[in-house]
Amino acid sequence: MKTQTKINLFMFMMLASLEIPLVIAGYIAINKIVYNLNQEMFNNELLQIRKEITRQQQTLEEMGVATVENFIQKSQTDLLKELRQYKYGRTGFLYILDPHLQVILHKDYQPGEQFNFDFAKEMLTHQQGNLSYYYDEQPYFAVFSISPEWNWLLVLSITEEEIFEHRTNYLHFAGLLSFLLFSLILLLSYLLTRNTSHKIKTTLSFLKEVETGHLEARIPVVNHDEIALIQTGINSMIAKVETATASLRIAYQMAEQAKQEADLANRAKSAFLANMSHELRTPLNGILGFAQILGMDDNLTDDQREGIDIIQRSGEHLLNLINDILDLSKIEAGKVELCPSEFSLDNLLSDILELFKVRTQQKGITFTLQPLSPLPMIVYGDEKRLRQILINLIGNAVKFTERGGVTLKVSCLEMSPTGSNQTSNSKIRFQIEDTGIGMTAADLKQIFLPFQQAGDSNYRAQGTGLGLSITKRLVDMMSGELHVESTFGKGSTFEFTLVLPILSDSQKPSEGVDTSLLVGFEGLPRKVLIVDDHPENRLVLVNLLSPLGFELQQAGHGKEALEKMQTWQPDLILTDLVMPVMDGFELAKAVRSHPNFQGVMMIAVSANVFETNRQKSIDAGYHDFLPKPIRADQLLELLRKHLSLTWIYAE
């Protein structure tokens, strides 16, 4: 629809909407005028009749016989004879009633008859005025008044049909006048809006061009009226949009280039960290693996055992540094995900106590675990991350404490129902208090920043400065709160609170494997194929499993493993993922596609501990994932789980 047509239609609707109430108002006004005119005429007629009555009364008074009843009656009779002949229009007539509504004069009633109509009673009540009523099924309009001389109710009545017989002419005239006014206004509106419509159409056409991307389009401004001011403003706005769009386009290109460079840098960093993790964990696997194997020998001297312990601790320290760097990298990249499961809170705290008992004894300080309230036995959460948080905080406290001791306080603040299979949620608070060197206010502002350490250079040499930064981010990920209070020279207190759902005792997780007393397993021997391109890594597994009665075979890559499986089918394969000739992923695909090897269990053993690599191995068909350096207890627990073993312990 054209713009001009729209404007005309709009004006027509506006005028029509005004015309209807105007016509109604005119109709009401005409009725009112007619009523008022007739009321005025009737009042004048009644006034003349009342004047005649008054004149009759004055005549009697002047004659001095006003009190003579017979004379008054005669005078009234003469007056009524005159009034009986009264006519007004075609249907108008006069009638008179006494105060008791008895007829004195009426064209349809005899004198003395009772005139008991509601409208007559209403007239008598108001004494003077006008009203509309029905008489003989016809609407009448009447003007009435009380004559005080003889207390007569005088009523002059006429049919409404006669009153309004000229109203149709009035209405025709008003309608015609309204139509002429309506047409005149519509014509003037069209003439006034035609030019405006043209300007609006021009503006809209240019805006459509701008909408399609032609920001160079401008609206031609002809004169200086209000629409011209709008057009000028639009042109100015389009010019600014054009400039801003060009700037945004340049900024977007720069941002896209920066994003690509950042993505490339992140991929390079991830690849570097993955390679470094693999390269560092591979020799560590040999160091820590053989340290564990040698530590199981009961014939070691004290000096030999101390040397092995030093190797073990040094390797664990280096492994912790590698883990911290990888964790920080993954947290910054947003690739750390929580892996909740059910676990024993009591076992976790016992492990922490045993872990730090030797270290604190060597420093000559104490380490105490203090449960401040009854604690739930089985909870649901990320045990690995909670263990990491506690080890970081307690290790930090032990590091900066030379006398006194460290205390781990644990309390259950509250329990609330969950409405699920768990009985309730528990809010657990962990407090790590130490009597160490403490921190200054300046230290407290930066201790959670990466690579920042408090204290002097002797303490800074003992770590990377990543532990507290990682701990703070892990607590935040677990929807907890970490706070620290410290007094320089007296000690520090780290406190965090976590919400952990409580599980029933039937969901209690299995106990770990006690490797110190393990001598074998019940049942037939199990066959294990070890696949790794590094002989030292294979040797670690051989020395861990062979004393327990496992039948073992070795292969340097996936192709060699498949060749050996043709004549010697294993129950389980422990294989590295990164190997020459055929890697672990290709090996898994070949084993899973071979009909004779469907029952073989497969565990990936890798120094690449990124979660993506773990998930990729599971997707490839591996039943589980074991990180390097290999821990004997983790290895044996996976063997027990996937081979359904029952361990035999020394008495």
C-alpha cells in the first residue's frame, strides 16, 4: 500500500472516529433544545393561566367578598369554563387537580373523579417543573405548577410526537453539515499530507538502501521544514554508522587475527606441555618404578633403604612439579573438569595423615588430625581434587614450619536433606593451622597468584609457587570458599568449606591394595602382555607383576604384540599409546576388530595424562587408563578390577 494511501486512510479513520461522537452529541443537543423550547413555551402558557387565576382572586378581594364561598365557587366555575376551551397545538391540553388528586378540569374525566396516576403524585410532590410520562399508551411531555391562590395543580401536557415532529429536519440539516465539514477536512488533509508523504517515501527508499548495506546512500534535502531536519539527522547518523562500521571491520579483522594467533599459541603450548609431560614422565616411570620395586626388598640395609627413599622422594617431588604446571595450564585453558565419585572421607584423611607423618617427623614438628565433630563415612565428590587441595595446603604449612606443628581440623557444620538417593548434603569445613613463619599483609595479597611465594629465598627454593594458585582455583570450581588468616612470626590458618552429599554404607567404595603384604592371587595364573617401546618401562611392570605369579610376555610395538597374540593369547594387555610402527590406538582397533580377541581386557599406560588423551583411549576401546609414572597400588587395583582377582596376603 502506498504511503499517501496509508495517510489518507489514517485521516479518514481519524475523522470518522470524530464524526460519530459529533453526530451523537448533535442528536442529544437537538433533543435538549426541543425540550427546553417547549418547556419555556409551556411555562409561559402556565404563567398566563396563573395570572388569570390571580386576576380573578384580586377582583374578588377588591370587591370585598373574597371570603364568600358561593361567590368564590362561581368565580372558579366561570374561570374553568374559559380554561375548558383552552387548546395548545394539535394534542396539547390543560388539566387541573386539587391537592387530593381529584379532577377539577380534565378532558377525559368528570370533576370530582380521582386521578390516581403515579406521574400525578410525582407532580404533586415536586409542585413545579416538567416531566415525561405515558398516558393512554402514548408518551407525553408536561409542564406543571401549583397555583397558590386556590392550591390547584395546573398541568399543561402535549404528546412528544408533536414536540419532535421537526426534529428529523434538524437532524438532516446537521448530518449534511457534518458531511460537508468532513469532506472539506479530508480534502485539506490530502493536500497538506501529499508533499509530506512524498518526503517520507523518499526517506524510506534511502533507508532501504542503507539496510541492504549501501552506507554511502544519502537522502536529498530540499527545504528546511521539520522533515528536512529529520532527513539531515538521518544522513548524519548514516555517515557516523559508516565510519563506525569501517572501524569495527578493521577491529574485527585484527581480533580475528589475534584469536587465530592465540589459538595457535594455545595449541602450541598444549602440544609442548603434552610432549614435555611425556618426555619427563617416561624416565620418571623408570626411576619411581624401580624405587618401588627395590623398596619391597626385605634384605636392604638402612643406608640402602634411606638412599631408595631419597630417590623416591626426589622423583615424587619432580612429579608434583610436573603435575602442578600441567594443572595450572589446564585450569587456565578451562579444560579441567571435576570427576565426582563415592569415596571414604575417613580413608582419605587417614592417607593424608600417613603421607605427612614421616615428613613432619624428619623436620621435628608434629602433624595432628583433629575431627571436631562426627564426620560422614561415605561422601560423593572429586576425591582426587580434594586430596590435591589438602596436600597442597598441608605441604605448604609443613614447608614454612620449623617448630611447633601443623594441625588439620575437620568438622561437619550442617546436614540437609537432598530428596534423592543420598540421605543428605553435608557441609564440611577443613582448617589447616600451623605455627610457622606467618605472612605479612603484603604477602596475603599475592599468595594466590601463580609463581608467587612468601618468605625468604630459602623457602622459595622448595617449590614453583603454583600450589596455592591451583588450590584456590580448584576450591572455586568445587563451589567452595578458601580463606586465610596469618600473623607474621606466629603462623597461618587456611580454611575452606565444601558441600559433599552423604552416601549410605552400602555404597562404600572398595579398599585399596596393600602392596607391602601382597604375595599373589587365588585361582589359575593370568596372562599379561606388556607393550612398550622403552625396555625400562616394560622392566618395571615385569618386576612388579612377575613375583605375584602372572605369566608375562613383552612387545616393543603394536605390530609385534599382534604377532605374539597369534600363538599366545593374553587375558590382559598393558600397552603404551605412543610407539613406532604401530601405536596403541591402532593396536586397540586391531584387537577389537579380531573375532578371537574380543574377551581380552586392555589398559592404556601413558605418560600423556591430559584428560583428552584419557578419553580418547577409552573411546578407542580401552577398558581403563593408567598414568605414568606407574604406582604399584593403582596398577594392582586395576588388575583386580578387570581380571576379578582375589589377592593373597602374607600372614
